[in-house]
Amino acid sequence: MKKNFRFNLMALMVILLGIINSPALATPNLSLPVIIRIIQPAQIPDGIGIFVHFDRYSMEDFNKQLEIDGLDAIHWDYNLSLEGYYYQLSDSIGFERNRAIWGIEYLSASASGNSNNTIIKWSLPVMGFYFGGLILSKEEKPKGHFYGRVQAGFYWLLSDKLKVTDRPGYLEVTGQTFGGTIGLGWIKEPLCIEIGYRVLNFTDVDQKGSQGFVDGPPPNGQPVPSGPFPYELEYSGPMIKIGFNTGLIKKN
């Protein structure tokens, strides 16, 4: 049931993203170069935004192993994102309140514990690039704007590793995947507040031991073989974002 919900949510994001930027809704003389520019704007952003967000992660599969190892489960963390807004192209095809979005975000996640004077520490950050669309409501002075967001992006595990103080080296995990987000927010420049839901699940993750890492304390530990990581790393879940924007609202 839960997996079906996330699949349906991802499908909804793809559909909404297609509607927001659909050439079918544009003028008849919309050319291929213009379509390409709508998908990937080349000019300097018309506005920028920076967010600090509180993200809740699923991590159900991986958290079970963390609890066995005596570590705290990974449930949430604070993260950062930076994005640019484009509205000049949207105006030219009749979307006066639509904004194209390009952005980058950093998701942090870590777990640590102490067992028999041995410190175990996981570091599992993620970096991602995304694009999408944002639709503003009509302005209601002085209350500001409500808006809806849909975005999709590419994410990869960033220097993810396990370190244990009773053995050399570290266990490294790597992976890449696609993900997406939908959200609802309110903005009165420069303040912005948003709630949303992220779909991001690393199901194909690889592991390898580096610098002599072994699966137990020396001298009995054995080298960890390279191959599939036995757990999914799921960053899906709800989020709350607080940010500062400039240039998102077009000044007439």
C-alpha cells in the first residue's frame, strides 16, 4: 500500500510537470528552440530563493539494522536548497503566474552510537539537481501569494560511508536515482513558508570496503566484498521549508 502510494505520487508529479510546461497550451508558432529554452532556461534567473527545510525520512529497511547495531534510527534532518526562478518565457506563452524552477539541494543524514567503547558512525548525505514549475495565486495585498510546486530531479549519494573506531578504513556506499517533490506554500517577499512531500528512494546501492575495512574487529575481521548494499536508503517523506526569495514576484 505504501509503495503504491509513492508510485502514484511520482506519477502525479510527472503529469503535473508536463501540464505546467505543456507546449500544447502555447501559441501555435511555438518553435523547437523555444520549447528547449522553456525546459532548460539559459538566461540568468529572474529571481532566486534559498531554503532551510526539516525533512522526515522513511528509512524503514535501514533503520532496522541500525537498531540491531545499537544506533539511533535515522528519521529526520535539516537540509538546504538553492533555486532560481524564470518567468519571462512563461509570460510569452500565456502563463503569467507560472515560474520555471531550477535548483540544487543538499540532504543530510547520519547515525552514530557507542558499543563496548567502539564508536560507530554512518554519514549518508545526498546531493541533487532538480527542475520543475511553480504556479502563483493572484496577488491578495497585503496577504501575499499562495502557490503550488511540482519538481523532479536526479540525486546521488555523496561520500556516504561507515566508520568504526576498532578497525581501519571505512565502508563506502554509492548510488544514484531520480526523485521528485510536490508542495504548497505561501510567500510575501522575502519570506516564504512551504509544506511538501518528497519521493526519493535509493534501491540500487553498491558497497565496497576502502583502506583495509573489515567486517569485524581485527584480527578476526574479514574484508568486506564489493557488491550490492543489502538495504534500501529511502529519503521519502514530508517536509517543512522556510526560505527567503527575491524576484519571484514580478514587479509591474
